[in-house]
Amino acid sequence: MSSQDRRTPARRTVFRAVSIVAVVIVVGIVVSASYVFYDVSMHAEDKGTPIGPVTAALIERGEYLTSAADCAACHDTPNGKPFAGGLPFKLPFGTIYSTNITADRETGIGNWSDDDFVRALRRGIAPGGHYLYPAFPYTSFTAMSRDDALAIKAYLFSLPQQHVANEENDLSFPFNQRWGMAFWNLAFLRDQRFAPDSAQSAAVNRGAYLATAIGHCGECHTARNLAYGVEGGREFAGDVLVGWRAYNITSDKRFGVGAWSDAQLASFLSSAHAQGRGSAAGPMAEAVENSLQYLTSEDTGALVAYLRTVAAQTGEVNTGQAPLAQEPEDELGRHVFEDGCANCHQYSGDGRQTVYASLAGSRSVNDPDGANLTQILLNGAKYRFKDQNVYMPPFGAAYSDAELAAVANYVIAHFGGKTGHVAPQDVAKRRQE
Ligand code: HEC
Ligand code: HEC
Ligand code: HEC
């Protein structure tokens, strides 16, 4: 037998294998393309009866819901045009921008039908089969009722139109291929409306709806996996976003908010401060400032009632009984505190001039990593809660990395009774975030 003849059957096998792979790929492409084609079409659930006449009452309800869902946080233009979009979201694989959601027909969503709007909020698909990225929290809004979605639309359409063209996204391949989101949605989007739990009170159900479908607390407080999907089974157990720790808010007594009183929770959510628990800073302060402080007291109470029922989970930062006694040895930290902080914060941890500056009991001074503490030192705080201006200057320029790390560790020891391990390199790294 020649070597030629001996190879022929082998070649045939290889050819057959290659053909099978090719067929599998072609079938795969056809099946995928058909799936995408089916997915972008209007589904029965996206369609419904028209909302009817746009009354003042409908617009008012829409305004309340738009505020509770904090659409403005992401859609107000950086230079102040309401809902005209353009806010950048820096992701590991590029930057995407929020869009113009005013009723301008050319640059906004003025041509969208009610069904188009409902499909976008529930399934992240815009007209023309244009998939949206989950930086837009449709994975939460999907639970919203059609009536509420359309009240929001009615409100948005009642506002002045802004003629502001959308920014081009800057994403690398393959992330710039929007159709790929069809498969991400298949894995991570639970396309389901909120269903009340008949075993729970009306308040708990209202709170659950507000926290998930509207207030999207989980977008910040629930950890994400490597594919950016929220992790099942870790609801509200905490996560890190843009350098800030969104703490565990489950009912666990040490790691979560189970030991907070109802009054403390209500006060924190509606005014960004609770006696004995510190103040909200960073993204949470913004959520209170733009959205949560405008909830009715019944709705705040409903959120509190719901948080009580969230299954306890451990992990993240615990607040034990914090002794104020432990004095750190580090002289530099004490010196910076005396020089730059004591004036507002006092050694007792009670704030001077404003209760917002009271540090005693705050989760941030109990976190040995000093994540949020470093953020507030670098960025300061400037908010308006319930007609009160709250201000802390940024210290990034005034102090070196070593000084900021030292004062962070001092604060953690003095107010949290823990050994902080903030290193100057950590401060340097967070300056870049
Ligand atoms: C956490 C930030 C965030 C919040 C909160 C948010 N959005 Fe968005 N939204 C985005 C981003 C980012 C995009 C762009 C997504 C893309 O290009 O894929 C977007 C896109 C959209 C679109 C698609 C517009 C288009 O032209 O394709 C609509 C509609 C929309 N948002 C409505 C809303 C409404 C209504 C709310 C409040 C109920 C809201 N958004 C809250 C970030 C947000
Ligand atoms: C944009 C992101 C974001 C959203 C949305 C958000 N949070 Fe937060 N939340 C945070 C961050 C960050 C902190 C830590 C703030 C700090 O250091 O002061 C926080 C802190 C808290 C705390 C204090 C926890 C503690 O131990 O000190 C509570 C309670 C809380 N959030 C509840 C909620 C609820 C309820 C919702 C939804 C209605 C919500 N948050 C929505 C980011 C967010
Ligand atoms: C001009 C007054 C002022 C000065 C000076 C000041 N702070 Fe603050 N600080 C505040 C106020 C007001 C708040 C509450 C901000 C808020 O509501 O988020 C605050 C909040 C904090 C928090 C809580 C953050 C959180 O996530 O809960 C920490 C920690 C803190 N300051 C540390 C310091 C340190 C350390 C210094 C000195 C380097 C300092 N502050 C200087 C006024 C001040």
C-alpha cells in the first residue's frame, strides 16, 4: 500500500469532521439569526391598549414615578438639559452614553409608540431591533407594570423637547455588536412582571415593587458576575460600583441593616441620615437627593417594611459594638484629623453644626478597607437634603496619599474600633477611579 492510499481514509475522516463542524456553524448562525429576528419583533406582552387621554393626573403620577425610578440620574445632560442624555458610563471594554429621552422627534424618542416604550423598559430593545446595554437598568424595570411605564412616558412627553444628538458609543469589538445582547438577555434577563406575594402585607408588596421594579436598589446593592449579570441568590448582599461600596442591606443584624430600627431606616432613606448610623454619601447620597427624598412617607415606610423581609446574608462590612476607646498609635493620622477634620467632626463623633457630620455608628468608619471613606476624602460631599445644604470639602489636593491613608486609618480606629489597612497605594489607585 502506498502512503498516498493510507492517508486517504484519514483525509476523508477529516473532511467529514470539517463538514460536520461547518454544518453545525451554519445551522448555529441560522438558528441564532432566527432567534434574534424573533426576539426583536413585538411580542404579545409588549402590546396593550393605549393609555387613553393624557390627563394632568396621569402626568403627575408619571412625574412621581420618574423621580422614584431616578431616570434623571442617568439621563440629565452633564450641562443641565433635563433628560437629554449624554452621561458617559465607563465600562472595562469602552464607554457608552445615556441617550436623549425627551419627545424630540429627531434626536429623542418622540416617534416612539407606547408599545415601543414598554418593550424598551422591559426587554431592552429600541425600535429598529436596536438592543440596549444593561447600563440602562431594564433588568429591573422589566418588572414594572404597563400602566406605570406609560405614566412615565406621558410625563416625559409633557416636558419641553430637547434637540440634542446622542453621543456615539466607543466600544471595542465584539461588545459593539448590539445583537449579541439577545444572548445576554437569554441568560440574565428575567422578563417577568412584579407579582405580589399574597403571604405578605400590602406594604411589603408595595415596598418590594418600589425597591425592585422602580427604585432598582439591586443595580447597586446586588453583586454582578463576570458577565455583568446580577448574581442569583445574593440579592442586596452588597457590591462595589465606581469605587464605592454599596453595603449589604439584607436583614442580617451585623452585616446588613437588620439591627437598624424602622425609624433609622426611614430617616436614612428619606433624608440621608440616621441617628447613630451616619449619613449617605456618594451614589447613595445622590439617590436620596434626586429620588428617594421625594417618596411619600407611606412609600418610604413600605420600603422599610420590605427591607425587613429580605433574606439575611452575611459578608462585607460588619458593625459590631464600636468602642470609641481604641486610640491608634499613628501620629500622622491624628495630626491630619486635628488639622483638617475635627472642626466639623469632633472627637466624640457627633457632628458640629450639622448632624450629617456625625460619624459614630457609620458603616464607612467600620470598613477596614476604607473604600467609601477614601472616596469621600478625595471627592468631598455636596448635597441638598430636605432643604438643608450638606458640605464637606474634597481633600485630594490638600493632602498626600500617605496623609490621607493615615487619617483614614485613624478614623477607622477611633470611630470604628477596628484596625484600618488603607495604604498610600490604595489612595493613589482610588484617585484614578
Ligand atoms: C443607571 C442609569 C440609568 C437609569 C437610572 C435610567 N437609564 Fe435609561 N438609559 C441609560 C443608558 C446608559 C442608556 C443607553 C443604552 C444604550 O445605548 O444601549 C439608556 C437608554 C434608555 C432608553 C433608550 C433610548 C434610545 O434612544 O434608544 C430609554 C427609552 C430609556 N433609557 C428610558 C429610561 C427611563 C424611562 C428611565 C427611568 C424609569 C431610565 N431610562 C433610567 C441609563 C439609565
Ligand atoms: C446608584 C447606586 C445605589 C442605588 C440605586 C441605591 N443605593 Fe443604597 N447605597 C449605595 C452606596 C454606594 C451606599 C454607601 C453610602 C455611604 O458610604 O454613605 C449605600 C448605602 C445604603 C444604605 C446604608 C447601609 C449602611 O449600612 O450604612 C441603605 C439602607 C441603602 N443604601 C438602601 C438602599 C435602598 C433601599 C435603595 C433602593 C430604593 C438603594 N439603597 C439604592 C448605592 C446605591
Ligand atoms: C466643613 C466640614 C467638614 C470637614 C472639614 C470634614 N468633613 Fe467629613 N463630612 C462632613 C459632612 C457634612 C459629612 C456628611 C456628608 C454626607 O451627608 O454624605 C461628612 C462625612 C464624612 C464621612 C462619612 C462618609 C460616609 O460614607 O458615611 C467621613 C468618614 C468623613 N466625613 C471624614 C472626614 C475626614 C477624615 C475629614 C478630614 C480630612 C473630614 N471628614 C473633614 C463635613 C466635614
